[in-house]
Amino acid sequence: MRPLRATAFRIFVAVLLLASVANAAGPPAAGFLPANARVHGYSLTDLATAWTLWAFGSAPDVNPLLGVRCEQSPIDPRIYFLPVSLGGEWTTTCEVPAGTFLVLNVGLGECSSLEAEPFFGADENSLLACTDALFNRLNYAEVGLDGVTATDLNEYIVTTDPITLPPNNLNSTESGLSMSKGYFLVIPPLSPGTHTLRAYDEFAAFGFQAGITYTIGVQ
């Protein structure tokens, strides 16, 4: 097969792959799947819920957020979860195999039955009210992939299902309920090589700013 024809064939296969995991309801942010995409059978809410358990469900000494680690998700080895900055400017390097989908959070409000106000919620209804109140104070968020930045992320607002954090989680030594609401996005498989991803958010009411730059190597 001639090089030009081979390239066209690879592009055609890539288009078919993305079509199989995403049916667009509206234009997605550049470089990200549409919000209504299903990745290996998982909806964006499914992924966000699993991400929240991954992010908050382990003790500080092994927690992926505090360790600033991207990791293979516990729900599918072809999906990786990316950490989020908990305040200030962070950097991390992530090596993933070709064909990997990446799940990213760009700012969220998380509440649980284990935290003090304004992060406390005793049950599902109060957790929902708590996460709504926190997310409403998130006044700015942006995400950029390989130099292309997006700030219109309203299509990607997700409220997770309530989850049960195991004992010795990020919030407490006790088990409890947790829920989050935030901007969750999925990056489809990237081309082999090195890519740069940046996420930033701020809560002006809390004087909180958080940015993280990821160097992603695809092998």
C-alpha cells in the first residue's frame, strides 16, 4: 500500500473508532470527546463518579492527588485518570500506552459526610445541595490541549452519583458518603509522542486558584 493511501486508511479507521464511542449532541471542546460520549460503555457521569472515588477514596500517604499521579483507572485498563491541583501551580508527567482514553477534571466542588461546613452533607439530598453551592462559586475554568484552549465548558458539568468512601480516605479515617460536581472531560486516544495539557480553575470567593500542567507521553 502506498504511503499516501496508508495514511488515508489510518485516518478512516480513527474516524470510525471515535464514531463508535461518541455521538455528538453539540460541538465538543477542541481535542475532547462530546459530553454525551460513551467510552467503552461508560457515560461521563459513570467516569466522573469513578474518578471521584479514585481521587478521594485513599489515604493521604498513597493518594494519587497528593502524589500528583495519573493512573490506570480501576474500572477499565484502557482508561486513565488524571490528578487535579488542590491549590497552586502543579506539574506532572504521565506515560500512557497508545489507545488510552484520559479522564480529566477541571475544577469541582466535593462534599462529604466526613467534612465540616461548607463541605458537609449528611445524605444524598444535602450532598447535592452542598455540591451545587460550591460549584456555583467556581467562577472561572479553562483547559488547553497542545496549545488550543477552551473556556466554554458548560456541556461538561457533571454531578456524580453518591459514593461511599472507604475508611482511611483523603478526608478522614472513617468511612462516609461523598459527591462532587464539576467539569469532567475525556480526551480520546492521542497520537504517539509528547502532548501538553493544562487545566486551571479559580474560586474567587475562597481566594483559591489551581493550575496543573501535564506532560503526556504516548507510547
